[in-house]
Amino acid sequence: MFESLINLFFPKVCAGCSSLLMTNETVFCTNCRHEMPLTQYYLDNKNEAVKKFYGKIEIEHASAFLYFNKKGIVQELIHNLKYKGYEEIGTVLGDWYVEDLKSIQPKVPFDAVIPVPLHRKKFKERGYNQVATFGNALSKGLGIDYNETILFRKKYSKTQSKKNLLGRSEGIKNVFDVHISEENHNKHFLLVDDVLTTGATLEACSRALLKIPGTKISIVCMAMANS
């Protein structure tokens, strides 16, 4: 009864289209859920996400769950997650995508999920890392560790979203570093982020992680921007 009263004054709305959610709906309405632009990249080891890193870094796997289009449902989801504190979006997307990733885990067994980190100043400003709930959902579903201490961001930089490819690549170099310990040697890390665009940030994170002896890298994102 108390929950019904709360919903009366603060009704739950869809994170994709802002329509009122029905009792059996969580985060997304049924219509938005059916219209989610799924990439199915996990089925193709030569998908567009993988191609982003050709000739740059060696990876075991790369995929993104959804296509990101301007003014589309996914843009609205990422905006709500990143700037409006709607962290449950990451959990729902992670719980959804992990069922697909389980099918490839025997071929590319991951040891730990690593989120792309925020600088401590950015974390203080936002109050949370927008990929944390997504990463935690993957780690729980796959039965592996979630580790947000190995990789860290040592330089504070402004958003990269409005820079061109060259600008992004130059601006992100040497921004990340790792804490190296023997227990993290010879591990296969699943690096996670929100949206894959140029791949510059994920490349820089991967180069930092590859300083750890015996490291293998895989990459999974909530979405990938259509080029």
C-alpha cells in the first residue's frame, strides 16, 4: 500500500520514452524494450566493434549491446544514466546482455570485469561511475570478480565527445594507469564502458592494463555509435 501511495505521487516512467510504467514493467516500457536496436555483435567475431581496434591493440573479444543513434531510445537511456542518476538502467542492460555473453564465455573465459574509471574529481562531481551498475551486473551474471581498483585515471580531462578522432586520441594518451600486483598477472580482463565511439578511451585503458604481465583484454559496451 505504501509503495502504491509513492507511485501515485511519484509515478515511475519509462527511461526511454517517459511514458508511465505498468505494474509489471521495470525501467523500460514493453514497447521500448521491443524497439531496442540490438546489435547481435556477440555472434560475430569480426563485428564493427572489433574492427575499431584493428592494428591498434590485440583483443580477444569486443562487442556492444545496442546501437546508439542520435535522438533515439538509446541516447535517451545513456543520458538518463549518465547525467540524471538513473543507475538502474545499467543494471537492467547488464542483466539482459549477460545472457548473450554467457554463450561465448566458454570460448573467451573472462577473469574479472574492469570499468573504465572516472577521475576522482569527476567522480565527486557526478557522484557515481555510470558504467558501475552495468559492470556489476555482468560480473554477477558471469560469476567473476568486479574490480574497480586495478585501473585508474591519473589525469582529469574535459569531455571528449565533441573532439574529432585525432583530437580524442591525442587528448586521452597517458591518462590511465594501473596498480600492478602479482595476483593480477595472467588474467583476462573484460573492460566495460557506456558508448563506443572512436575507441580512443578504451584503447588507452587497454594499453595501461597490458602493462600487467600476461594480460588479455576483451571489451564490452552498452552501446556503439553508428558511424
